[in-house]
Amino acid sequence: MDFQPIERPSEAFQQSITAEQVVAMTRRAFGTHVQVRAAVELGNGTYNNTYRVDLTDVNTGEDPDESPGEPSGANPRRDRSVILRVAPEPARQFRTDHAFLRNEVASIPHLAPIAALMPRLLATDFSQQVVGRDYVFQSLLHGVPAPEGLGAYPRASCAAFYRNLGAITRVVHDVRGERFGPVSGPAFDTWSEAVAAHLDDLAADLDDLGLDATDVRRLARVAVAHRTVLDRISEPRLLHGDLWTVNVMLTPDAPEPTVCGVFDCDRCSWGDPEADWSILLAGRRPGTERDAFWEAYGPLTNADEARLRRLIYRASHLGAARLERHRLGNHVGVAESYDEMRELLALLPG
């Protein structure tokens, strides 16, 4: 087989699996008659290791995908490509991103309103017997990754993309849940409890890395002090957690940028829609083509309590970004996060 992993330093967070492990995982998922022609690691993500795996199914005469009426064995070989996603080793995961791949699998039934845009789950293995890591096989989404495809369009036409993204985000946020927190748990009866628990885990993750978590703990105290404001959010809604350009595909050669695929749903949770990552990013750069997002999504309320909640969410996202920057070796970004957090905390009541 042609195996093309991404070479990384030994201290890097992401570590590739081996060619032999790809073969073992594939045989466990699809059977021993399946041959791996190639496995190429894709470098778009920063958490899971993701591979495009090219397969050849050797027809045994019992292939369920044979066309009706086709003689058994008439098509002895069938080539196809799938996506393999492998989670980090459990010991390398933070509290705030623990078992993300399992959380994504638990989220799939709730994401049914956008199922036509998502990859199909083909096989799941959380036994950790093959490689000591969770992994899933998914169908390959066709299209052009949005970070690449958007550059082919005039900037003005990108408003259509953000309008499309706003419509998809609204569909996700219209899904109602019963309790707050990550889809796979832990679950909380109130939104303030879920926010406080996340901030406590975030501070503990920073402690483990030897980073100062004083400002995150102060943010947690602010959230507790204003739990009544947070608990105005009484109905859990589904949040994608990472729905933005890096996790969508575009229809090739469309007259305007059109989303045809959504992936990487491992951060799904139940909470306040305004706490979702897409809402934060859509609100940046007002006066640009991003404003089209709100045409499809609908406007946000501008009441004082809503603005207070959004400040807490911004600061929480910043704390999570500090972890990500550290994981990627972005030490300048880590240092900058403390200044950014100081500015946000100054805007929050004590």
C-alpha cells in the first residue's frame, strides 16, 4: 500500500498511526477481503488524525452493493475511498476535549436535520484493542474544502456563503434537548452549572500544563455570580461547536459559494445558541460580507443580560483557545491570550 503520513516532531500533539495499523483497522471494519491501496493523512485538523483511505473490495459473490440482477461475481473488484479519523491517545486528551470522537457519534441522531450534508458513519471502534485509540470510518464527502474554494470567488459573492452558513446554523440551533452540557455527558440541569463545570475543567487543564489559570478562575466566579442571568436560558439547544469555514465543503463550480458538506461535529453540546462558535465568529468584522449570516440566522437580542452572557462566552472561548495555542506550540498566542482576557474581564461586572 501507498502510505503517506504527516511527519511531525515526537513532542507534537498529533501522532500518526502506522501502515500496519491502518490495514488492521480496515479489516476489522470492513472484512478481510478488503485491501488498502493507499492511505494519505490529511492535514486540515489539529485534533484527530484524519486519513483518506483508498480501498479495493474483492467481490466474494455476496457483495450487497451489486446491482439487482447482476450475476454474482460479475464485478470482482470495486474501488472506493473512505475517511478514517483516529482520536488522540486518551492520556493526551484534556478534560475539556475528552472523548470527542465518542461525543460526535452520540451527536449524529440529533443532527438529523442536516444529515444530507454530513458524512455517513461506516464503522466505529472504541474498544482501543487495535491501536489504543478510538477511531471511526466515515464516507468521503465530495466537494471543495471551503478554505480553498472561497478564494475562487469575488469577495462580494462570499455573502452567499455566509448566508448559507447562517441558515444551516439556525437549523442546528432549532434542535431541542433535555439537559445541558456535552451530548455524551456529563449532563446538567441548568445552563449555569454547565458553564461553571466547563470553566473549572478549563482551569484544571491549564494547571496541568503549568499555565496560569487565575483569569479563568475569575471568569468562573463571574459566571457563578451571574448564574441567574445564565439560567434565563432554560431550554437546551443543540450547538455544533465548530461550524465555520474549516469544517464545510463547497459545491464545485457553483455560480456562488454553496455549502454541500458539514463535518467534524465532535464538539456538539446542549446549551445557549449564542454560546456557539459560529455565533462568535459571525459577529466579528461587522460591515463585511459576514453580515449576511444574520439575514438567514436572524438577529441577536441586544438586551443587557444577553450582552453579559455573550461576554462570558467570548472569554470562555478565549480560554479554550489558549489551550489550543499551547497544543500547537503558539507561545506568542498563549501570551497574547492573557492580555485579551484581561480586556474582556474588565468589561464584566465583578
